[in-house]
Amino acid sequence: QSALTQPPSASGSPGQSVTISCTGTSSDIGNYNSVSWYQQHPGKAPKLMIYEVNKRPSGVPDRFSGSKSGNTASLTVSGLQAEDEADYYCSSYAGNDNYVFGTGTKVTVL
Amino acid sequence: EVQLVQSGAEVKKPGESLKISCKGSGFTGYWIGWVRQMPGKGLEWVGIFFPLNSDTRYSPTFQGQVTLSGDKSINTAYLHWSSLKAADTAMYYCVRYGGATLRDNWFDFWGQGTLVTVPS
């Protein structure tokens, strides 16, 4: 299966919002609600930020929210803070017990 | 406390075999997955293993290239190569599947990563 498509970069000033898209197909995002998002700081392991499209694990600030429409999922970070600067990856169930990740988006806080 | 602790970094020659490990603590009965991240690149799903019954699934990309296994007595999963290539150079993370079914799932805990280097 092919990787989900994300924009390479996104940016915003502190306090602003940034939205990252994750585009798949009717064989993955469009057919399942198993979309999750991960944050990765340089040299660190990724961290789960959103699961099942729009649920937040305990400890993740409510500034992070997720949504899905058709074959595209989105992650919105509201009230940007310096520590939000990181790479973000989406993931989706892709059928046949397989999962696929997105290409990744580098978020810069200006 | 849920933890995944992986074995240390490895430097191997092309053609050599390697098995890296991921020991889980604070939980049992969960699928354990593996994720590859090549230098400067994104995340790639390798496959998953269920320690309680050794059930295994592979990404089509990695089928035949690696072998997943485990030991339920010590809640440990393994990722094995029989003949390494330079292209296997990457960071490998183990992950715990947080959901109840393979279809409705997410990766809720991650190991610290094992860096595998195979100089060409």
C-alpha cells in the first residue's frame, strides 16, 4: 500500500492554529475510523496524540484535535506553543490487518 | 507502568544475521508492532506479533525480508534478519497496539528505538 499524503511543512506563530491534512484513499482513511496521529521531536520516539480520528489519550492537551472527511483526515493544533514544533505523522488501517503511515509534516513555530 | 524497552544499537556487516528485542512490562495480551524509520525519513509499518499465540502479520513491503517472533514467558518480541543489507540501516521502534482488534487500533506506547547500522 502507498503512504498517506501529508504536506511536507506547516507553520504558525505562537497562539495561532495550524491544520495538517492527511490524504488517503477509499481503501484506508475513507473506509475506516482507525486514524491516529503521532508527534515526533528530533531524536525521540514518536508519541500518540490522537486515535480513532478524534480521541485524545490521557495527558495530551485539548489544543490537539482530529477530524475526518471522506478520504482525508486532519490534525489541528490550536494555541500553538514552542514545544509543538515537531514532525507529525498520521496513520490509518489499510485493510488485511495492515497499517500505513503518512509522509510526515514538519511543524514550525515562527 | 507500561514500558517497552528495546535492545541496544547494532553495527553489522552485510550478509550477517541480527535479532533485536523489545521487552514489554506493565501489560500482557497485547499485539506488539514494529516500525522502521530510515535516516531522515518517515515512519513505515513493518508488521505485528501477538506473544500469547505467536500470531503474526507482515506489511507486503517487509514480507520475506524480516521475521517477527517472541517469547510470551518474558513478554518479549523480536525482529530478525537472516542476511542484512545496507538498505536495512534504520531506527526500528517497537510499539504496543492499544486497541482490542487489529482493525480498530493505534500505537499507544513506543520503545526507545534500536538503531541498526549496516555499512555498505
